[in-house]
Amino acid sequence: MDKIFEQLDGLLDRYEELQELMSDPEVISDTKRYLALSKEEGGMRDVVAAYKKYKQALSDIKESEEVLRESKDDDMEALAKEDLEDLQKQKADLEDQIKVLMLPKDPNDDKNIIMEIRGAAGGDEASLFAGDLLNMYMHYAERQGWKTEIIDATPTEVGGYKEVVVMITGDNVYSKLKYENGAHRVQRVPVTESAGRVHTSTATVGVMPEYDEVDLKIDPKDIRTDVYRSSGAGGQHVNKTSSAVRMTHIPSGIVVSMQDERSQQENRARAMQILRSRVYDYYETQNQEKYDQNRKNAIGTGDRSERIRTYNYPQNRVTDHRIGLTLNKLDRIINGELDEIIDALIVHDQAQKMESLNV
């Protein structure tokens, strides 16, 4: 813990400096600077509070030990021993809490996300499962107080989705849903199966942080934009107006098409939003070898081809293969009650990171 304490003392000094700056009228009048300092202060608040409690616990332990050394009163000694036992437990708990709070943070954790869900192996049943996953995440988002918006969709005739893209906005969305990246497998009797046999189908989930122009700048010269008439529903408006947009990021070959909005300007904005996140995701993947050593203890590789979870309907069972967690409550999980799985994934990830730090 010695190295951590050295960092904490410096963190405490910086936190006090930030509080002074944030009360400075000159800083308050500079909205951009004030917001940046406020964000930095907010990111330190929990660990500073825990460290102050820890320092207080150390002080109280020292005081109780002095009482034990100097007191000749049996009752006082008994009380001091009881206090010391409680304080030692509090100290150990705070050390564990501080270790977790001091783990390197994913810089994307506080971002909104763009989630892409695609039906994979299994034809119509895979598209229906993609729709079930979409509903699961939208219900989970609602429970978290987040907002959801479908920004692109390719529905199938049976009521599912070949592909659907949803934006989820709120507090720390990426920090919880980043673990959903990968292939999800379903085992159940399809509605089209007359013989009652259980089939296995898959859908893939891609979770990308939402980036704005400040986070990721794309050279306009690297983007080719084509406009065309929308082919979807919409009556005469669709037939007469070239409002649909196709954007191609030339260096990566990534293509995003958008025709859901009423105007070309809106479709351009939506397409750029998705393109920016896909381009970032593309380059992160290209740098995979560079990050492999750092990520070898992380949960999965983030590859959409990696099977991460199985949903077994006949047995009402969900199994997360990365951490060996099995829950017999599929009906509740598919209805958005994902907290138990996501919390377990977060705890496992933190434990792996602490082990790698050897603290």
C-alpha cells in the first residue's frame, strides 16, 4: 500500500487545490474551465473521502493503543480493546475500498454508447433473438434511468432484426454495458419449429463509446458522402427527396448509411455520429496486439465472435462463460434485470486488475 499512499497524499493536495480554484470568482465565470475542474474534482471525490476515513481510522487506532498501554482501569481496557478490534476491521475494509478506487480507470467509462445488435447464425430465429436482446437492454436502461433511441434498424418479416443500432445515454453507460460485447447464444424452440425441437442460434452485440469531435477528429478529406433517395416507408416524401446519406471512411473502408430521418441534414448528423464511433473501434481493434499484454486479464477480448453468454429457455438458465456464472432466472434477466450479472463482471474485472498490480 505504500506506493498507493504516496499517490493518495498527492491526490489529496490536488483535491484541496481544486476546491480552492472552484470557489475563485474568476474561475466560476469561465464556464469551460469550471466544468473541467468540476469533472476532475468529481472523479477524485470518492477516493478522497475514503482516504480521509482511513487516516481517521489510523488516528483512532493509535489513540486506542495508547489507552491500552497507559490505562490501569479494567473497564477502560476492555472498551479500548473492543474499539481497537472494530477499528482494525474498518481499516482493512477501507484499504480494500481504496485499492479498488485507485485502479486505472477506463477513460470511456462515463461515455454514452452506440450499441449494434445483429442476428447471426440461425436465420429468422437469430433475428428474433436480436430483437429480444434489444428489449432486454432497453428495459435495463430504463431501470438505470438512462435514455434509449433506435437510430438505425433493418427489421425482418418475422418481427426481429437483421441489424439494429441503439444509442443509450445517461450516467456511466459504457462502464456497465462494455461487458456485453460479443456473441450471445440462445437455446430454445423457435416459433417456426413444429416438432418442438430445441435450436441454437446466435446474435452479436457491439458496444462502442460515443465520441464527439473533441474526442476524435476525422479529416473531412477522408470521408466520401453520397446522397440518394430513401427506399423505406414514407410515401411521396421518400420518393421525391434525396435525403438518405451514405458515408464512407476511405482509409478504413467503413461505410455507414442512414435514411431514417426526415431531412438530409439529420441523416448526415446521425451517420457521422455512428461513423466516428466505428472508426475509433476499428483503430482500437487494429492496435489489439499492442494492448494484448495489458488486456490479458480483462474479461474477454471484446471480439464480437467470442461467445460470452448462453440463454437456455427450456431450463430458464443464463450462463456467462467468462466468469462461470449460472443463474436460473432467464425470465427476469431477459426482462432487463441484468444487475446481478453486470455487478459480478465488474467485481471479477476489478479483482483481476488488482492481482495484476500486485498490491
